[in-house]
Amino acid sequence: MLSIENVKSAYGRIEVLHGVTLHVEVGEIVTLIGANGAGKTTLLHAISGVQPITAGTIRFEGQPIEQRPAHLRVPLGISQVPEGRQLFAPLSVNDNLKLGAWSCQRGDIDGPLARVRAMFPMLEEFWETSAGALSGGQQQMLAIGRALMAKPRLLLLDEPSMGLAPKLVDQLLAVIRGLKDDGLTILLVEQNARAALAIADRAYVLETGRITLSGTAAEIKADRRVQDAYLGL
């Protein structure tokens, strides 16, 4: 579904991604783990079109998309849940969700809205509450729901467990597994390597802008370097 080949990206003169190559197959959960500053968010932004690349190719379902602006990648089937949620805090839960469907045809939001309401019933009682008044866990569910309103086939998740209590992290992991079971393909960026590897099919380790290790989630979890650096084993 997604193929990234030798992608480079920079902020001014500072190159952050140094020839990243990876792929995501249909129906997989692929996780990207690494320390702060490794370039994980930059890579997701490059895929979604928020961050330009300076070299390489990004193909979605065989089609090169690196020249497409971000707003034309969403209708192709790519949605991103950004780090820190980035909700429209003064707006209601309902309005945040409807804004997520901006790329859909007029009147074509009832289906996605019903799906999100069924998936996150805890949001029902806050339907007209401003997003900024929700708890961290509720905000994360809303951010995922907003991304699903665009009916994506590929979901980019950036640090979804950030700031959540362990119990809420478990609930979030169950939601992500459920999305996969529904047929969604997911690229997950997560500093909580233990949690990410627990639900992923495959994993990549990104260090200072380079992929240094790849394999199945079980292989990456068993690697001594990963255990020392990311799992605390």
C-alpha cells in the first residue's frame, strides 16, 4: 500500500531524514520506533504532505504522491492523527468530527459519523461539549475519530499514547487492534516501544534519520539492542 524509497527531508540546511526506505502492506500495523529527534514525526509529515521531501519517492497504492499537496492526499485515502491531537479546542466534539470529513461529498458523512459514534460511545455524552474540556484520553479518541471521518485506507498515528495513563493506553491499543480488524492499514509512530510492538505486525527502528533495524515485531522485540535502548530489559 505504501512504499517509501530513499526519502530525504530537511529543515532549511539541516537534513533530518537521510534516505529512509520502508514499506507498509495492506492490512498491516507497522510501527516506527525511535528516540526523540530521530525523525519519526518528520517522516509521517512527509507521507501526509505537510513536510516536503528533498529526494526519494513516496508511492501510495503504486501511485507517486510526493508532488501532491497535503489536501490532495487525504482524498486518496491517507489520514493522519497528529502528535498532541491538535483538536479545535473551542469547537464541539460534533463539529470537530464533521471538520474531519471536509474531503467527503456533501451529505456523505452519515456513514462515517455513525461508525465513529459506535466505536467511541464515551464521546456521546460530550457531543456538544468543547473539545478542550475533554480529558486526555477522550481527546485522543476524538482525534482518531476525526481522522476516520475522511474514510481513510491508511491511518498515520503519531504518538497516540502520549500523556495517557496506563489503563487508557490499554484501551487505546484495543481500539487500534479493532481498526486493523476492520481492514484499516496503520503506520504507528510510538515512543512506547513495548506497547507498539505488542500490536504491530512489523517494525522499523529509526535513529538520527536512518532506518537501522527492521523485521517482524517479534524479531525487533527480541533484538538485544532494542531491549537495551527502548524496552528497558
